[in-house]
Amino acid sequence: MKKTLALSFTFLLLLSACSKNESNKTVENRPPLVKVETTRLRKHQPLEIHSGTIVARREANLASILPGRVEKFHVSEGEEVEEGQLIAELSGELLTTAQIEYESYKKDFGRVKRLFEKGSVPEQQYDHVKAQYEAKEAQYNLVKKNTEIRAPFAGTITQKMIEEGETFMLLNPGLDAGYSHASGVVRLMDLKTLEVKISVNEKEISRYQIGLPAMVVSDAYPDSRYPGQITKIDDTFDVLTKTAQVTVEIKNQEKALKPGMYARVEIPMAERENIFVPLGAIYREAATGRDYVFTIENQKVKRNTIKRLYTDRDFVAVSGLTAGQTLVVEGKSRIKDGTKVQIFGQ
């Protein structure tokens, strides 16, 4: 009896093992299960995104063409000035000297002129004294003009480069990185109109036109978007980078944005149609860096080379596909070119 029970138990174990082997073989032979979508064209407006640094549209380091001591500032840093407004006065020693010489030559010329009109001096002497007088007059007017610094355009005094009582020399350059390095007493900027210069490669430059709208976003104000437009496209390309500078102008009436800030520039392009695929459906080959997707034809996988055109969140516009193809969107890790698959839901 005991022997009979032992044989029965052994038989059951063998039967169970055989059943498991048959089940495993069935699972192993079953085609991989994949989830698919049908490709279709989708209209969209591509958004080109560039980065750059905000700069003032107009900037100048204001100074005199003659050295001199700064006697008085008539404005403060951060103050807005109008075109032609007096900003600073320089010392008048040179002006006093030039004025004395000018008055002296003016008297000499007046005396010689009266004698010449009476015929008492030759014309050659008259012409000589006249030329000297006119030279001194021009010198006096030049020195007089350069004892005052006036604003050449409306803007904001962003920096005093020397203080009252200090002597301005012609070799006092501005040393701040990214700004004008010309010698100066004060730095004037137009902060109500700013620019961002971006680099565009030669393959894309044909899509950019003067007047094209843009949006500028700064890290300082991530929730604010500042409208602008393209105002200039350089006529030449950098020989090393093969890029051209494109200038985007921004109105900044509230002066919230500042020169030197980092900015992201978003430029909407013309509407177009492309096939979009989920980002997760793309397979990148490590050895070549090429991108692929898998489509299904007659229940078999086909590997298709694609090119990424534009990314919109979790989807990518691609070339290399046509509308109506069956695209594998889930399960690509279990398949390869030629694999027979089972489509989820079928």
C-alpha cells in the first residue's frame, strides 16, 4: 500500500513538471506584445528658442576730448536725462587761457582790419592776421564746448566713472566686461529700449525676417513675457561658427529688465504640418547616435531612420515617416527589425 502511494505521488510530480514546461514554452513562443498608434499629420507653429544677454540699444561713455578736472556733476547715478541736458562741468583753466589768447588776437585783427581798409597795411599782412584770429576763435570755441558734457541722446546715467574733483585723462577706459571700453566720465544708456543678440546658423537663417515678432523671458521674472521683434539681421556669418547675429528689440518702459541679464528668446515660425511621435517611441542607437522608430507591416517590425525636427513637450516632430503608418509606442525594448509582434487589443 505504501509503495503504491509513493509511485502515485511520483507520477503526479512528473505530470506537474511537464505541464509547467509546456506552459513556459507557450509563453516563450508567444510574440511580444506592443502598443501602437497610427501616424498622422498635425498642424503646429514651431517655436524657435535662443538664449542671449540683454544689452542697451544705445550706450555711450561720455567725456571731453581734452583732459581736465571734474568740477561739478549736475546729475546723479540712476537719473534720467534728456537729449542735450548738461551732465557735468570740467575745470576751466584751459578755457581761460584760450579765451585770453582769443581776445588778444581779436583786438589785433580789429586794428589791422581798420588799417587795411585805409590802405595802410598790405593785403598779405591782413590775411595773415585774419588767419591767426580765426584759428584762435576756433580753438576757444572747441575748448569752451569741451568744458561741458551734455547728453547726446535721452537715457539714464548708469555709472559715474570718476568723482567730482578727480582729473579726467584721455586714457581712462571703462573696464566693465560686456560694456563700452571707451574713456569716459559717465556712462549713459537708453534703458527703455533694449536688445538681445542671438546667433542663428546658416541652415535656419532663411526663416528669419526683420519684423518677425518675438517673446523675451528673463530668469529674474520667469512669469513675465516681454514682446519684441527682430530689427536687424547681420549680412555676414562668423567664419568659425557659421552663425549670423540676429537682433531682437524689446520695449522696456518700466525699466524692469536690465542690461547684462540672461534672456531666453522665443520666436514663433510659420505654421506647418509634421508627423509627431511620442518621445518614448524614439530609439537612439548608442554606437551611431542615430534615431529610429519601429513601425509594423504584416505583423512584423520594421526599423525606420528618422530625423528630429522640433520638440513640443513630450512629442517630437520628425521626418522619415508618412501618415497612416502603424507606430510602436510601447514595448520597443522587446523587439528588433523583423520581429513578429502581437498588437495590444487585437
